[in-house]
Amino acid sequence: MTPHRIRRAVLALSLLLAAVPAMAADKILIVVSGEGRDQGKTRPGFEMDEFAQAYLIFRDNGYAIDVASPNGGRVEADKYDATEAFNASLLADAGATGLLAATRKTGELKAADYAAVYVVGGKGAMFDLPADPALRRVVADIYERGGVVAAVCHGPAALVDVRLGNGAWLVDGKRMTGFSNEEEAVFGKRWAKQYRFQLEDALKARGAQWQEAALMMPKLVVDGRLITGQNPYSTPAVAEAIVSALGRQPKARMPWRDERTMTLVQRALNGESAAVRQALAEDRDTYHVQLIGLLGYYQAQATQDLAATRDALAIMQLAAPYMPEPQLRLGMAEAHLRLGDRERARSLTGEVLESHPDMAEAKQLLQRIGS
């Protein structure tokens, strides 16, 4: 090739590269609901845990980040624990808090600026995100340009009405997950009756191949460039899957307390109960014991399946030595009764009545157990 032709080829390549935004490969768009008011008391917003964990992972892996909402401006999260390590780190990052104080309006976004979009959940996502045509367009454009589309918990609500250029639903035929009907029945009672759709049902109706784990257990589903997580405890896995999908090896980090706790629970369910009990006894502060107890309790409340009841009981029993709450004891008693162990159910209920003799729920359970 002659020098003249080489110069022409270099010029053509330079013009081609100039047409692609320089930061596109290094920038991730985070979308949050702008619905929230009064920390979720009068109107639900987004989940700070799901924002904070993902933001920190993206930041620490070298990505620039934009945050957007349907109307732009300041957004408000539902009530959260500001002392949790990831939230404390997020709140100490002036750049992150600045982004939440002045989110970009979705109607002003250009898909070419982003390598990926990540949609944060929270019940507010069921209201304003599906109703935003600008968000639907930017999500479809990012995907069709070869970018990654991801969402966690209620975040997949933003994907329900997204159509691709050929008219097909984005989620049609895709393996995915999100906040399940089972989880909604337990945790969504206040707002669910106002939703335009139930998330699981709507995604299935669009042709999604739905997958889910037990109630509030982490679940990650990756189908090519579509990445989804079932609930808040799926957030770190979703964020690191995005990093991997963009061609980087996620940086090693110390798992957060909730992650360590869920891993511990899964180990117990996999048959390592003795080792898990020892780990809790030796270093209880490393784990979130209240989370373990609540996880088992709500799983037991949500099922009548005997195998699932046994798993829920095993989880409650892990937390029981460190949680004196009578409600946990009654949950265990109920599980024992369902599994046919009336003596253990009676014993646990009796313990509750010794310390709380006027507890109506315990009296009613004892009557059900019988003599």
C-alpha cells in the first residue's frame, strides 16, 4: 500500500472512531425511580442498597457513571440503613451524592454515550419507569448498539414495554428474573394493588423465560447482554456480571456483610450446618443475624411445601440462639407443627408463653397444636 493510501485509510479510521463517543466503552448509565417521597412513606422510591452496591462496584472497576430518572433532578430513596458499609461508603462519596441530587432526565440521554444501562429497583420503579417512553427508547437503543441491559428487583419493570427496532419485545424468549410474585405477596402489600401489572406476570406475558430462587435468596440470570437479579441481595452479582459482560475482570473485593450472610445461609442449606453454626458462634458480628432470622421466618410464612418448610426452619434455627424475639420462636413452632413434630411445636410455644403470657398469637397456636 502506498503512503498516500495509508494516510487515507488512517484518516477514514479516525473519522469512524470520532463518530463513536470516546467515553461510551467506559460509562454506565444507572436509572432510578423519581417517584419517592418522605423516605417511601407517602410514595415509594428506589432502593438505596441496590444503588450503592452497584455504584461502588462500577466506580472501583474504573467506569464513569451517569444517573438518570424520568423527570431528572433530585431523587429520594426509601428508608435505608445509612450505617451499612456500602451505604456509608456511598454517602461519603461526594460525586455519588451529587449525581443523586441532580439526576439527568431520561429524555436528554443519548444511547451512544453508554456501554451499559443498569435499572435500580424499589417499588417506585413499578410506577414511573414503565410509563417513560424516553427510557424505553434509550434502553432499546443501548441494547441494539451492542450494549448491556441490566436490572434488579423491581427494576425489570422498565423493560416490560421495551420494543426493539424489529417490533419484538426486548425480553421475548430471554431468560430472566426479578421480584417474584411470592416476594410481592409478602413484601408488597401496601403498594402492589396500585401497580399497573405484577412484574413476574407481565414479563412472562412478554415471552420472558422466568427463573427464581426461594424468597429473598440471591438469584442472577445472564442471557447474553441481558442481565437481571431477583431482589436486593442479587445486586453485587448483577453489578459484577455487567463488568464481566463489558470485557473486564471484576476487581477482587471484600464481600459485604449481607453477601457473607447469604453465602452462609446457602452453605447451611447445602449440608454444612455444623460448620455454619460454628462460624456464627465464633464471629457473629461478621454476619447479619437478624437477616438470617427474618429470611427463615418469611420463607416459612410464604410456603406450605414441606421441603421448603424444612429449609426455612433450618435457617431460623441458625439465628435462634442470637435472636430472643418471640415471633421467631412461634415461626419455628409453626414449622415444626407443619412437619408433624407436635412435641417440639408445643415446647417452643410454651417457652414463648412463659415470657409473654398474654401473647394472643401464641395462645392460638397452642390451641391448634392440641394436647
